[in-house]
Amino acid sequence: MENPFIAYCGVDCAVCTDYQTKKCPGCRESEWPGGELCMPVACCGRKDILFCGQCAEFSCPDMQAFYEESEGHRQAYLRMRRIHEGRG
């Protein structure tokens, strides 16, 4: 799965209000203006993986609370679980 609108965490940027309101520049961008990378972007970068679902530690404690925050995040979890299980 190499969709430029699917974030490292699995969120679908096309329906994400943070992305639509420019609060998040989109983690597939090369530059993040003013500030630190979000945790999944930094973590996936260190591990050289495209998505959290490719991580051997999926779903790590750092991401469990994130995946429970909203319906969009719950959908991201399901998307990442499919990738993790090789069905993505």
C-alpha cells in the first residue's frame, strides 16, 4: 500500500480534519514547517518503514491511545492491522 493520502499511522488524510485545516501538513511531505515530527512519522522514519502496520511492535503502547481517540483513528487501526497481518 503506497497511497500518498494514507499517513504513517494509517489515517486517511483525504478525510482528516487536521490535514484539511492545515494543522497537519501530511506526513508524506518532505518538510514539516515549525515543529517536531509527530511520533509515528519519527518512529517509522527511524525504523525505515512506510506504515505503523509494518512494525514488529504494532500496535505499540504509544499508538494504542491514539487509535482510540476517534472513529477516523479506529479506522486507521483497522487499516494498519490489515497491513500488519499481510492483508493490506
